[in-house]
Amino acid sequence: MTHLNPIELAQRYFVNDCPEATILASRLGNILDKLQQGHQISSIALGYLHKQGFFSLERLIQGEITYPQFCADAQAEQAQRVMLAQAQREAKIAEEAAREAAWAARYALERQRAEQARIARESDPRYIKKKHDQQLRVRYGIDQFIEKDCFGRLMDILHRVDGANRFTDEDVVWLKTKGRDYYSDTLKNVFHQREAKFFASEYQRTHDAWMAVNASKHYRKCDQAQSAHDLLAPIALEQQSSAKLKSALCTTYGGAMRDLGQHGPALQLGQRAHALMPKDFRPCTLLGALHIEMGNYQLGQEWYAKAQERGASKQAIDQELRGIFQRADKSNREEIKAFLLGQDPVRYKWVNVA
């Protein structure tokens, strides 16, 4: 008997459409091999063939048909199996397609419902207000929890401020007292910008130099010293009749020059302001700050002492010293630290942690 490999065996007996037939150790492969070798096939194996629908092969083994008859019948069986397998594959593909279509339809419906819910939610005036309130808080640097009894007042201020309105006096008082935790640097900056713009506009309208003084003060507090300088530079000091106004102009102009790093002109303006109003603490404060920044620590402290004698608060002076200390470079900071601790280690203990 000619020896055939598993694939050849499967082709000879028209079962090559069945993957199991080409596996030698499989049940069907073993039956084909025994058949080809002329070995006896057990009744159990015949039962297996019958159960699997290999009827022509079963009849061939039992000697009921000749091999030529088997070939004709087995080919027809195989064609039927192939057609049925194809139909099953197509049905499976169709079933999978239907399952995917159903899933896609459910997903589309869920997306549609979710979108409808989102539109409804985002169209709700309460949601719109809540979202706007959140955006306002981010815009003005307020990211902490807001106490319930402060929320309404704070949001009212933010809504009005966002509409380009000035802060009212009541707003500022509230933000500096009960609402001080929410008076962010951004909000302070906006306050000073609005005030600077207002007073600068009033100065242009009325030519009242006091308006320029007020505008300059706010420009400096929102880091716009150059705007203060540009507003004050054209004002002729000699044309002002009041010594108090002249001194105020010199002081605020000197402060702007100090912010711009022009210490020499700032000193001259501070000295002139002091000469005009020797009892006013403001020129003394300016001169104290300038001398500290220039490294004349003892002289600066003397001017600060004069400022305190003339009404400047100890707290305000210390706050300004803190600002100078924090802005100083490392080497100057160490010098200022040593000087202040030498003056009063209790009063200036903050330099150890600033």
C-alpha cells in the first residue's frame, strides 16, 4: 500500500475540507491512516464517522460501496459540507455584523442622550451662572474654598469688576476686612488699574494735579511706574500754588523714579518734597526706602525714624522694609538682614524666615 502523508490522505478520501483530517494524531487522521494501511476499523470509529456525517466513508469501510462509487458520493458530501460551512460562516459574519450594528445603535443612542442631557444642563441658567462664577474665580486668582456667608458678596464684586466697573469704597473695605482672604494679588492689581485709569482720566479732564498724584499712587501699586512717570513728567511744579501739592507731586514722582531704578533723581525729588513739607512723613518714608536700597542703611533707618515721628505707622514701615528685603539680591539681602537684626532683633525677626 502506498504511503500517503496526512494532506494526501485527506484529499484521497475527500475530507480535506476538515482541518482535523490533516492532523495525523487526530481521531479522523488515525482512521484515515488505518484505512489506507488496510487495518481493521473499530465499530467505535465507525460510529464516530457516522456521527460526524462521513456516511460515504463509513460505507466504504464497511464494503458497501466500491472506491469509484465512494468518490462520487464523497465528492457530493464534501460539496454539501463546504456549502454548509460557507453558509455557517456567512451566518456568523451576518450575526457579528448585526451585533456590531446593534452595539453601534445603542452607543449612538447613548451619545445622543448624553448630548441632549449636556445641552439641557448647559442651557440651565443655574449651570451657566455656576460655570461663569467658576471662570471669574479663576480669572481673579481665587482658588480657595469660599465661606458660605462670604460667597454672595464676593461674587457680586467679581461680577461688577468683570464688567469694567470701579470698586466701591464698600467693596474695598469688605475685601480688606471680612473678605481679606479673597483679596487676591490679581484682584488688587485690577483695583489699582481701575483707580489709576479713573484718576488719570479725571486729571486729563480737570487738570487738577491732585488727580495725577492719586493716579500715580495706583499706577505704582499695579507695577506701572512708567505710566506714573509719563503722567507726572509734564506737570510744571512751579505752576502749583500749594506747598502740600508740590510736595505730594515730588514724593509720588520720586516714588515712580525709585520703582524705575532712577535713585539719583528720586533722592532729589524726595529731598525737595521734605523741604516743602518738613512735617509730612511721606517724603521721609521715600528717602528711607531709597537709602536702604542704595546700601545707606543707617541713614535710611534715620529717615524711617523721622517718618514714624511724623505719623507713619510702624507696621507700614516694616511692611515696606519687608518688600525691600524680598526684592534685594542675595548679597544685599544678607547685609540688610545683618543691619536690621543689629538694630532690633525682636522687631525684625521676620528676616530669618522671609
